[in-house]
Amino acid sequence: MKDGSFNPFNMAQQQFDAIAEKLGLDQATRDLLRFPNRELHFNIPVRMDDGSYKVFRGFRCQHNDARGPCKGGIRFHPQETIDTVRALSMWMTWKTAVVDIPLGGGKGGVICDPHNLSMREQEAICRGWVRQIYRLVGPVQDVPAPDVMTTGQHMIWMLDEYEKLTGMKSPGFITGKPLGMGGSLGRTEATGYGAMYTVREALKELGIDIKKTSASFQGFGNVSQYALELYTKWGGKAIAVSSWDNTDKKSYTFRKLDGIDFSKLIEITNRFGEIDKVKAKALGFEILDGSAWIEQEVDILVPAALENQVNAETAPKIKDTVKLICEGANGPTTPEADEIIKSKNILLIPDFLANAGGVTCSYFEQVQCNMNYFWTKEEVLEKLDQKMTEAYHAVSAMARNKKVYMRDAAYMISISRVAEACKMRGWV
């Protein structure tokens, strides 16, 4: 699932260094922003259901909080590494800055596989994670959220533990909570919908009618599900989606050339975003290799699962029909692949802009919790649409004016904002 030789933090630093050079940042600012301000590594001992004890490894990185409290998800993954968490915390700093919300970048993780853990064992990991770092997180310090293989239920266990330890009600400590427990309407859809709001704006700029487009999606977790749902609701034709199969320990691409019916596909998908192969065949899907999603003759590609999916090996397989790539995942495209995408003249919506809908709506949830007043779903999605549309057009304008690649334009806006905040605080 993850390439052992690929280091996402090296990639994040490489991307940063290139833009720091373009912006002419001084050495102290570069040194400050190249690494997280602080990072925590800790043990989480858990008594397992069989009575034995197992120690899980947990992490939290707080990359930068010059513009506001750190913000970022917690992922449970058997191949989690500190370098992944470092990279994601850095990308969160740029992500909150590009959509101009008053937050910084953080990220957390635990090396574990929820597939092989009971709910009680997962609860123990959640509570143990909070016990280790509760003094360094909170509504005005660092606000966690769900990520890969964590849910609203995990967030509530963490919130409950935090409130027990601090003796205060602090619903703004964590986001991605269930409705009725401080969760925000629209939060579940936010990342996928936010990505599609940017796709809609990009297609307008390209002069393409969304109803005449086709798309291929990688992954079928939360982001991809809601992106595909909104895309097809607007009249686009999704023809392929890839999904991990935990039984076979590999991914497959599910293709339906006459278009995917979202409501039927979601019925045969489990809570981990894994599609049932037997039921998919019965619905008329072709089942192809996991990497086939990138080789489809479509207008739009949406990598929406893990990092390092569009790389030096896979990017040359992108068909000439592709006009737009929307990065729903974090860090799906390597710098080598970026060069190939540029040469193919494909418009790219970079990850920390395309998937910023999630953190934007988390920010809305945090605001609602802190003022103890909640908005309707329509209000939330309208505010989200406005934020994503403004951010997309700012990046697009910068790309045109400076004649740079969209990713570089997004980075130039973000890094300038964060560097300015650090300077104003007198840190550098």
C-alpha cells in the first residue's frame, strides 16, 4: 500500500525548498518552516481483549501555529511513520493558509490496524493517545480531527478523555464529531464537496461543460465517495473507481464505461471504503488492476486515497484525454510526476487547495462549538463553497500572473502568509 523507499517528509521539504527559493525567503525563515515546531512520540500501552498487553506507538506533530491553533487529523494505519505525520502537519499549515483560515498545521497518528482491533481496544488506544499529550492540545492550542481509519466515534472517546482529564466541557477540542455531540452539519461531505467546488471552477475557466466530462477516482473512502456523489449529481460521468481489498491485501479498479450509479455502489461498500468484488461483478463492473484508475480515457482524474500514487512510473500512463487532475488525497503526486503533468499541459488542482474543504468545515465546527451555536447544513455548505471558490480563484490568478504551475502558485500564497505571520510575531 505504501512504498517503503518513498519518504513523504522529504517530498514536502523538497516542495517547500523550491518555493522558498522563488520567494527569496531568508535562511532563518526557511530553517523554521522546514521542520515541525515540535513533535511528540509516545507509547500507548493497551490491555487487549485476551488479557495480554500490547504497546502501540503514537505521534503528534505541531508544524506551525503562527496563524492560529494547530489543526490536523489523527490516522490509524499499520504503516504509519513519523515522516508521514511530519509531512502531513506541514501540508496542513499550507492548507489552512491557502484558504485563509486562522489556524496552523498539526497531524497525529498511531501505528495500528483497526481491522484487527475490537471497538474496546480502539477506544483504549484513543483514550491512551489523549492521556499522553492532553497538556499540549486543546481548543486554543491544537485541535485534532478524524483521518484515515478514524471516525466520529474515535473523536468522541478522545473528547471524553480530554474532558475527564481537564475537568471542563471543551467541545471545541476536537472536530469531526457526530451530530448532536458538537459535530457540524456538512462536515462529512466537506472534503469531497470542497474538491468538486474547485473542479467546477476549473472547468468554467477551461470552458468545459461538466455534463460532457468523464472522470476516474482513486480510492473510495470518505473524500472520494462525496466527490463522486456531487460530480455525478452535477451530470458528470464517473467511469472508474479504485478500492483497497483488505482480504487480498491489494487494490482493484472497478470500471463501468456507461457510468457509475453512486447510490448502488455505496450499498456494496463497507465502512473502510472497500467495495465488495462479488457484488460489484453482479452490478456489471469490470474488475481491473488497482493501478488501472490512472490509465482511463477520461477528462478528469481524482487521486483521493494515499500519497505517492502519481509518480515517475504511473504519470506517463495518463492518457492524452485528461485535462484536469484534482488531488483529493494528501501528497498523491511526486515532484517527478509534476514535471510530466506540466509537459502534458494538464491543469492540476493541488492537494492542499483541492482537499482543504475538510479543514475549512472543521474550522466551522470549531467556531460553532466555541460559541455554542450551530448553523444549518445549507449555511455550512454555502460558506464552504464561498471559501473554496475564493481560494481557487486566488491560486489560479497567481498562476496566470506569475506564469507558474498551480501547485507553485498555491505554495507561494500559503508560504508567504505563514512567513509573514512568523516575522510579525518576531520569531525570525
